[in-house]
Amino acid sequence: MAAKAPVKKNLSAIKRARQAEKRNERNKVERSKIKSVVKAVEAAAKGGDQDAAAVLLKAVKTIDSARSKGIIHKNNAARKISRLTKKVNAASQAGA
């Protein structure tokens, strides 16, 4: 974990530091949600659940939401969605 930055000297720098802290906390929550839904999709695909597609849709919605807010890069979001979709499709083909 990085050490705290030294105390800022002007008001705009102080405000920027405050805003950055708030944004970092919000973004941390969103990144955590993404990791959780990705794990849920992988578990559903690995277990051969019938509702893996429903879990995938929830994951896609969460990832897209983070992408639109600028929390993750659009290519990163597309890559995650693509990989999850491939896993779910492979699992459904193996189960069918």
C-alpha cells in the first residue's frame, strides 16, 4: 500500500486529494463487484449449472456499468465479457 501523500499547500490541491480519495473508495467497491460476479460465472460454468446464462447476464451488466463509469477500460470490459461468454458456452456444449 502506498504511503499517504504529503499535506497539500493550496485549496484546490486539498480538494483534489479529497475527491481522489472518495473516487478511489467508490471504484474499489465497483472493482470488487466485478471480481465477485466473474467468480460466480466461472463457478456456475464449472459446475454445469443451468442458470449459468442468467449469472452471465448479471456479470455482463455489472462489467458494462463499470465500463461506462470509466472504472475499467472498454477493451478490458470487452475482454472479460468475451472470456466469460466462451466459458459458459463451452460448459453448455459439454453439458448438452
